[in-house]
Amino acid sequence: MGTKRRIRALGLAGGAIAGAYHFAVRPWHRQWGATNDEATESLPGDDFVSDCDVSSTRGITIAAPARVVWPWLVQLGQSRGGFYSYERLETLFGLEIHNADRILPEYQRLDVGDEVRLGPPGSETPSFHVALVDPGRSLVLSAPGWETGESQATWTFVLHEVTPGATRLLVRFRGRSETLRERVMNRLFVEPVQFAMERKMLKGIRERAERARTSATEGQRR
């Protein structure tokens, strides 16, 4: 095969891969675990980011009431309860995150304006601030701009108790790219990494909440 044919074949293969990712893989991981209705419903904080070009809504069903799930959400953050994701990977990137396996009483309250860090103080890792909080129901974390209601990114957590013993946890991210290069980087690199970490986080919250509920139930039987 000649050089031109090889280049053409590689170009066609690359285009096919890019097309498959854009039309099949990307829509799947942006809505992992969420129904179409959940992905399109309005959630708190949606109006904070105008011209949103990066978005995802993911969900998971947890066999526990919302009051059992909420304590794991409210203690999210670096130097708090962690993010229940891949701790070794987070350590590799110097984030110094340690995921809690128990409820931490000292981190059971968040107020509007409180900082929720993704990395250690003084690092280049961005931080979020609490923009909205409705205890037991929803938590909206926002990048700078939360004070005016106009932010570059929001991270929203919502609890819907579907039955007394089951809760839907929805996590929505909305962001705005400032440049074309940033938009390309977000779609090709940031989004897939975010999906992997967030999927692990959702499963980590489910595991902890269900274990806590089981322990409480067993304790009541004794």
C-alpha cells in the first residue's frame, strides 16, 4: 500500500472512530444511569451557567431513604469526606484525597458560600463553593461567579426518594468553555475522565449508604 493510501486509510479510520465516539459513546456516558426524563428535567442551579456547552446528567438508584444518603453528600470535598472515587488515582495527581467510610459529624453542615475543594490548599486545582443547599434534597456547587448567579461551571446533586426505602441520586455537571481549544479538550479528554471518576463516586456513595442502612437495620433487630 502506498503512502497516500495509508494516510487516507488512517484518516478514514480516525474519522470513523471520532464519529462513533461523538454519536454513540459520548451520549451514553453523558447520561449514564439517568433516564431521558431525568436528563432533561430542570434541576437547581441550571440557570447559573449560560451558553453551556459541556453537560452531563448521571444517576443511580440507592436502596436507602434520602436521609441515609444525604450525610455522604454533605461531607464531600478534599480534607473532608473525599469523593468516594479512585483514591489511588487522586493521590497520583497530588490531590491528597482520602475517602471516608463513615459519617463524619464535623462535616455534616454546609452553608452557602462554603468552599468545597477538589485539591489541597494552595494548589492549582479549582475549588467550588456552595451556591444552593436544601438539606436532604439538593446541593449545588459552583465555580467562581456563584455570588452573582453567573458561573462557568456547576456541579449539582439531587435526591429523589422514589419509595420509603429507595432513592434516586442524580448528579449534573454544566460548564462553559471559553475558547475553541478548551471546548475540544473538554470533549475529548476532560469529559471521559470526569465520567470515570463520577461513575465510581456514584457507586461509592451507593455502597456506603446501603451498608449504613443494613447496619442500622441489623442494630434495630438485636
